[in-house]
Amino acid sequence: MRENADADRAKAYGIGELLGMARERAVPVVRGIADATLAAPTPCAEYDVKALVNHVFQVLVQFQRLAAKEASDFGEAPDRVGGGSDWRAELLAEADRLVAAWSVPGAEEGTTGAMDMPARLVGSMALLDLTVHLWDLARATGQEYRAADDAVVAELAGAVAQLEPTARKMGVFGEPVAVSEGASEFERLLARTGRDPYGK
């Protein structure tokens, strides 16, 4: 019953609306990333802060294409941080474009991507990256990330349940981390993706 209630709460919002909520959480984190922290490790072992920012850039751009049912390319991420431009403003502008792309009527209908996945699930994958990777960046740079909105967590809980087996097999998610009995739903979500909500 609880899972059904969570699903109903999530479906009350469009993916574009949920991405807008995640974008608002992202703004202070992005603006708070100091250049001195770009080489710092992150909870994603394969990325330092700079590499993870470049990955987030790639996600924001490619998921805009997927919203429009266009082909995407998740090959090597170009360096958007080292070009001398105001990458923080550019990243937030791409987040705005992502929100707009998934707010277009019909964006979350049908299927999209090379694997013809349900479009709403694909949009939820963008939401997962914009939420969890911004938590990663906050943790890596000594910032606080306020818990994601309840509707975002509800949407992501359903998406992770569908993606978990394959994502773990492919190494996208680490092994689940144990949490305390009183853990929040957001902490439980982080733990299911292999992140320690209490450590680095």
C-alpha cells in the first residue's frame, strides 16, 4: 500500500516538474563548487569533482535529446569545466533546458532511446542523475544537500526498483549500504544506489 501511495504521489507530477524541483536543489551546490575542490574525490570512485561535473553536463545535454525522441551519445564526456568559461552558469542553463525539454507535452509518452525504454522511466533516469550526482558533488565539496522533495524521492524509488538489477550488474549502482532504522526515504534511496548517506 505504501509503495502504491508513493507511486501515486509521484505520478501527480510531470517529469518536467520534478526536474524543476531537482534543479532548484542543484543551484546552490553548483554555485558553491570552488575551483580548489575540482581534484577532490567524490562518492563515485571513478570520478573526481571535475570529471563528475563534466559527466553531469553530458547527462543534461543527452537527456534533452532523449526527451525529444532524438538519438543520444553517452560516449566520452567533453571537458566543459576546463575551457575558461563560466561553467557554473552554463551547467545551470543546461539544467533549465533539460526541465524545458521534459516539460514539452508528450515528452514522457511512448518510448525513447536506443533501447526503446518507456519515456517516463528515461526521464526518471535524468532525475536520478540530477539528484544523486548533485548530492555526490555536495558531499565531495563540503556542502550541505538538503533532502530531495518528497515527490522526487517517490518517483526515484519506483525508478530505482526497476533499474536496480541491471544497474548493479553493470556497476552503475554499488552494493546497497545499510542504513539506520530511522533513516529518511532519501537516505534509503541513496543507500540503494550504493552510497553511504552518513559518510563520504
